[in-house]
Amino acid sequence: MDDPSVLEIAQRRGAVLEQIDEAARRAGRDSGGVSIVAVTKGHAVDMARAAVEAGLATLGENRVQEAATKIPAVAGASWHLVGPLQSNKARRAVELFDVIESVDSVDLARRLDRLAAELRPGQTLAVLLQVNVDADPAKAGFEPSDLEAALAEVLALSNLEVRGLMTVGRQVARPEDARPTFQALRGLGERLRSGHPALGAELSMGMSDDYPVAIEEGATIVRIGRALFGERRAVR
């Protein structure tokens, strides 16, 4: 099967936006408060360029190495790192990405803070704190209690702008089954901000299978790949 054209991606974007509008309406929210990160993991540079042409201005990658081949070749996009970040890739990530959504430890936050001071003096690095709200041993992220204990230290890192929280949902048979995960992240964010108002209000949660449920539960960022681009292929 051929890769989708710009027109096909634009049509899929329109369908996703309709779903976002409907989910926001069900929750009594303004759909303008929800942004799409179009995840180009596993797709070629040409697909990323087509996404921008189709109106998707924010793109996401899971791996620093793959992103390093795409970001310099794609004009007009901002880029989020949405996959796990190893400390030895942190420098390159700070050089490449506008937002790092997968800060999952105090040590990584400290390292990014130091690198941001070195590589982008006078400009903060936007990050989200990844939380393993389901206590899933297969998932990365802060345990909620650990994040609560560490949050003041992370927020004090002057070269980071902590915009909010992110989670990776469980693999579930039905989208509705993901709702407890999204409720848990929203509730955690509300509790943490009550004591730490410097924590941003972003909630990055929900992907192609379950993003309407995530929006009903307060998602402000949804990370969507397959619904926009189809199944992943080897990067060419």
C-alpha cells in the first residue's frame, strides 16, 4: 500500500479534528484547548513533510536517532520527543526538540537543566513529566508518590519550563477501558498544582485508539500516529 498523500493526510486530520470537537463537546470543553502531536515514528521524511503541508504543525518522534535524520530536513514544524530518553542521548535531544514530554526521573531533569543552560542560554527547555499512573512495570515514568516528593526540586530547575504531565496508557481491548488511566493523571495533576502552582496544566494522554476518551477526561495534548499516517513502515 502506498503512503498517504498530502490530501489524504489532510482528510484524516479533518476526521481527527471532528472527533476532538465531539469529545470536547461531550465534556463541556473548548476543543481549542486540545492540540495534536502527529507522531511520525516509523515513517519517512517525506511523510513528515507531507504532514506539515497538510496542516499538522507539531510532530512527534519516539527516538532521538530517528529524529536526528528528520528534523533538519523538515521545515515549518515544532517537534516533541514522546518516547523514553536515555541520559546518553540527552544532549542531542536538547539540540533537536522543542518539547521533551518524557522526563521520567529527577536525574534526567537535572541533566536536561544543565544541558539547556549550556546549549540554549537565556531560553528555557519545555518539558512534561512522564508519570506511570498505572504502576505498570513495562512503562517508564515517575511513580505518583515519587513525583509528589520530587516535584519541588524539579520545578526549581531554572532552565526547565515544566508545562505539565504525560502518561502512556495501558494496552486495552476497548478505548473505554483506558478511562481510569486518564482520570488518574488528571486527578494527580490537580492535586499537585494545588500545592505547586508553577506546575503547568498540560496533560499529554491518549493516542489513535483512545484519544476521544482522553479528551473527555481532560487531555490537552493527544499523540496520534496511525489515525493520520496508517501503519508504520521502515524509515526510508
